[in-house]
Amino acid sequence: MYTVTFPGNLTQAESALVKRGTIQIAALLAAKITGRGLIINDGDIEYSWDFILVDASSDEQNTFDERLLRMLSDYVHAGFPDAVVRYTKHEAPKLSK
């Protein structure tokens, strides 16, 4: 789960920019690492997302998690240097065949 916390309220335009940019970065990174799909779930709070790589190996998942955290941090901090970007590791639900 990736979570971004801002010190104040964002405008509607800023909020949309953060949300769209985050999803676009995750989708592009998933395509580059695995060439397969990405499941995107909104988190429980406004600026949180759960990204699940489809049929990814543990190495691919770890690479994705490390690179996405770095890329999201760079993206968010470029406009909001006081924001806090976190990644919380958890077990994704297994999709049975």
C-alpha cells in the first residue's frame, strides 16, 4: 500500500494531478518490469493505493515496489516537498485459477 500525506489541503486541480500521475507512473513501471497487467485498488484514505502486479515473480514485485516508491517520492516531492510518501508491505490476496 502506497500512501501520501500532505501537510495541508490540496486544491481540486492538485489532487487530480497527484492521483492521475501516481496511477500513470505505476502503470508504466509495471509494463516496463513485467510486460503484464497491473491491478489498481484505491486505499482506505484519499491518497492511498494498492498496486498488484499480475503474475509477477517475487523479484519482479520487489523491483517494482522499490522503484515505484522512489519514483512516486520524486514526483510528489517535486511539487510538495513537505509531503510524506510511505510504502507498507503486506500480503496481496492470491487469485486462484
